Amino acid sequence: MRNLISKALIGAGFAVALGVSTPAAASIACSNTDISPTASACAGFYPGNVVNGNPSNTATLTAALASLGFTYTGDNNGIEQFNGSSTVDFATLLFGETIIAVHYGNGVGSPGRPNNSTNGDGDDTAFYLFDAGTIGLDKFTLAFSAASTVTLFKTGSPPPPSVPEPATWAMMLMGFGAAGAALRRNRRKSSKLLQIA
């Protein structure tokens, strides 16, 4: 009996030690369709507000962002934050590979309370990786209505202006040459008419 109790205590101690050294597990699973445009990957939902600057959340924040290919630098505010709406409109125009974190508060419509239920914690954070495209994404939408903070951690730069191909340059030069010839021709006709009058 004593042997059984000591094994149970050792097992419990190991479980506690393991739980302290790893990030908090997701309370429910996120989905790539939680945002539109559809994400290519997501991490979470993690219990609580993981991006609130609390040092106890650093391990979870670092692991979640690393799972999406981003190295966390210690700035939980990211590039920009947007507060409270299912339509997110950052001041920053989004391009290419973009990573965001969404904290859903305790309100109705949170992932933990999707159907006006009092069950579930309703206080979760999820991370999403999506492609914002090359023309610049101005707004995107969230599937859940109780977003309290959306943090932008990464987005691309606008593509460089395109340089015309050589054939395009040749056509432009020919066009300018034709326009110049037409103007010279019109000038000659005008001067001849003036001489006749």
C-alpha cells in the first residue's frame, strides 16, 4: 500500500513539473475557417488573454507563434492592435504571409460560448497564419463576434512597382515617335495653309 501511494505521489509530482515546463494546452481547437480569408494554419484556442503582456504567458505566446513560423521578440503588442469587432480593419495594409492573434473575451459569441450558453470559459486566444495577397488586404472578418483584441504580429511588404518588359518599352517608344511625326506633319500643313492665305 505504501509503495502504491509513493508511486502515485511521484507520478503526480512529475505531472505537475511537466505542466509547469510546457505551454498551456488549448482548451478547444481553433479552425482555419475562424477567419476570412481562410487561414492556412492556426494555433489555439489557449485559455485566457495570452497577449496581455503578463510574463506568465510568454511561454505560450512564444510556442504558439513558433508553431506558425514566427519568432517572438518580446513585444506582445506586435505591429499593431485592433480592438473589438468581428470586422478587423488595421491601419496597416496587409500583404502576403500575415500572422495575427485574436483574444476573445467573456462575451456571448466567444469560442467558449458560441451559442449564448453559460458553459465554457469564453476567454480564449487563437493565432492565425493567412495569405493577405499581393494587392493589399484592407479588412478581414472573424467568425466569432466577441473579439476584444486582435494583434498583428507579421505581414509582408507591398510588392515593388513592376518594370515594363522590353517589348512594352519598344511599343511605347514607337507610339511616342508616331505621335511626334503626326505633330510635325500637322505643323507643316498649318504653315503651308498660312503661306497660301
